Amino acid sequence: MTSTLAIPFRSLSVRNFRLFAAGQVVSVAGTWMMVVAQDWIVLSLADNSGTALGVVTALQFTPLLLLTLYGGRLADRYDKRFLLTCANLASGALALVLALLAFADAVQLWHIWLCAFGLGIVNAVEVPTRMSFVSELVGPELLPNASALSAAYFNTARVVGPALAGLLITGFGTGWVMLFNSVSYLATVVGLRMMRPDELLRGTRPDTRPRVIDGLRYIRSRPDLKLPLALIGVISLFGLNFQLTLPLFAKTVFHADAASFGLLTTGFAAGSLVAAFVTTARRGRPSSRLVVASAIVFAALETVAGWAPDFASAIVLLSLTGGATIYFVQAANHRVQLGSDPQYRGRVMALYTLIVQGSTPLGSLLIGALAEHLGARSGFYVGGLVSLAAALTALVLDRRTDKEASEDVTVTTKDVEAESDGVATAREAAPEQDGSEPEAVRR
């Protein structure tokens, strides 16, 4: 590998991470194919209802809202490789159930709702475990690069998956898409089992059982973690609802078929992929100011994307929005993860997951209902403008925090100088030490 390629791909020099990444590319591609097929079935069964699509999304993400913190506790307590193996096998089984129903032409909305809820339970454990497992694969020095590459292969799959799904749905139906997704989970399982456990960088396990409350107290004591978590919480709730707004945008605004819908999703993912590769050059923890600035850019682009007058301009604007999305999310992720103590990292990333994905049920229901009454474009407008307001508020708070920190340093410096002056004055006022007692004492 040349030195140029070694910079963005340097974490792939770790064998365990190569196995993990290879399995994830296949598995995530299947997942995105499944998303397209599932959304297409729901919109077909529910007469293009945004509310019905919002219910599916809400059911899939509600368990994350309720159980992710406990999933992070499990990740800090038990072997992450074993947890991920079990989670992927369970996800594959759920996808297989839907595939068999699709082949039998017996899929109903409640089937999709039930499987979505089951997948949400699995993800409540899998997501924080997977995110914290990356640090065990590569260590802290390569963590920014490995995290960025994870986003890169995620978005590579997001480019390929929807495009393939659109073609497969058009040519063969949704059943084959769901079957492929079921089998794709085995790629991750095989990669996990082929790893060398003695090469994992697990660190020291705590003497006591990890508790959720201890993780929350740790985060509360860290202002540098609270600001990016709060910012991404608001933006996730209102701005990151593309799993809902994109299919509605494609089908109700541009009246796209399955192939065109896949192309629109691919355009969004292509921009995300470029941004993911850009972030592979990151070598350290990003600043708070960078996180806020990337949020402002994202919010502006999402708002403009909702205005797209035709299909071609929509692809371009969504591509730019996708790039801004992944850059912001990665900046927030790296700031939180690289600033966390390893023994709390599972619980910290569980809270991050809870905020990013657990807010989706509320956001999807809100934006889904709004889009159904005011049109699909309103989802982009509201999401972008609320995100912009949150980012500007975070910018003000960040500047205020910097100012207060600067004032604290100034006050501390003055106190030290005053103390030094006081000592010097006391020394000048004290009698000379010539070995004899002061006159008053002798008397």
C-alpha cells in the first residue's frame, strides 16, 4: 500500500478491524436494501401514508429510547464480540421471517410493525456495543480513522444497497431483497468469529459491576461532552429524519418509481460517502467550534434541499446535504468518544445512541404528521430551520463558555500574583533574621 493510501486506510492494517469492516460492508448493504423494500411495502399497503411510515420508524426506534442505556451497561460488562454475534444472528432471523411472508404474498402492516419492534430491541444492544467495540479493535490512536472508515463503509453500502434494492424490487419483488438482508448478517458473524481475541485491546475491566447511573454522573461532570450531546439531540429529533422524508419526497413530490427512489437515496448516500472519506484524515479530537460550525452548514443545506424544483436538482442538493450530515455526525461522535474514559465508553456511547437514534420515534411521528398535512417539503424546511436555531444557540453557549473559562484563568492569575505580592510584603515587614530573638520577645 502506498503512503498516500496508508493515510485514509491506516486502520485497515489491523487484521481484526479488516474482518469487521468486510463483514459490515455486506451486512449494512443488506440493511439498506431492506429499508427500501420495507418502506416501499408500507407505502403501498397504506396508500402513501406518512403516518404509517412514521409508525414503523417509531416502533423500530422506541426500544432504543427505552433500552439503549442498559445495552451500554451490557457492553461495558460483557464480551462485546459475543454480544455482537448474538445480535446479528437475531437480526438475520427477523429479516428471514419477513422474507418468507413476502414470498407467500402475505405481508401485512402488523407483520412489519412487529419485526421492526423486534429489530429495535436487538439494536438497543448492538449499536452501543458496536460503536465501543471499534476502540477495542484498533486502540485510541487509530480510533478517529477507524470510526471514519466505519462511516465510509456504512455509506458505501448506503450507495450500493438502495440502488440494488430498486432494481431487485422492480425485477423480482421485495422477497428477494429481504432474503438477501437475512443472509448478509452472516458476513458479520463470520468476521467476528474469525478474529483473534488475544489481539483485542480490551483494557482493564472495572472491579464493580458497571451501573447506568454512574455513566450518567460521569457525563454530567463533563461540560465538553454535554454540549455536543445536547446539540445532536435537537438535530436528531427534527433534522435527521431522512428515513422518513426521503421516501415521501420521492413518491409524493416527484412521483418516482422504485428505481428512481433508489437513485434519490443513492445521491444522498454518495455525498455522505465523500464526507466520510474526508474525515478519515482526522487524527485527534475535533474542537467544539468545529462541531457547531458543521451543524450550521448541515442545517442550511437541509433547508435548501426542501426547495429542490426538479428531480436532478434534488439529487444534487441531497448529495450535499448527505455530506454535511455525515461530517457533522462524525465530528460530534469523535468529540464525545475520544473525550470519554474507556471504562465508561460503552455507557457514554449508549447515551449518544439514545440521543441520535432514540429520538427518532418522536421525530418521525412529528415530521410524518407534518409532512402528511403540509407536504413532504415541510419536513425538510422544519428540520433545517430548527437545526439552524439549535446550532446558533450552541455557538452562543460555546462562546460564553470560552469567555467564562478565559475569565477564570485571568482571575486565577491575578489571585496568584496578589498572593505573591502579599508574601513579598510580609517578608519586607518582618524583622531581619540575624539569629537573635526580637526585642519584644526578649522583654
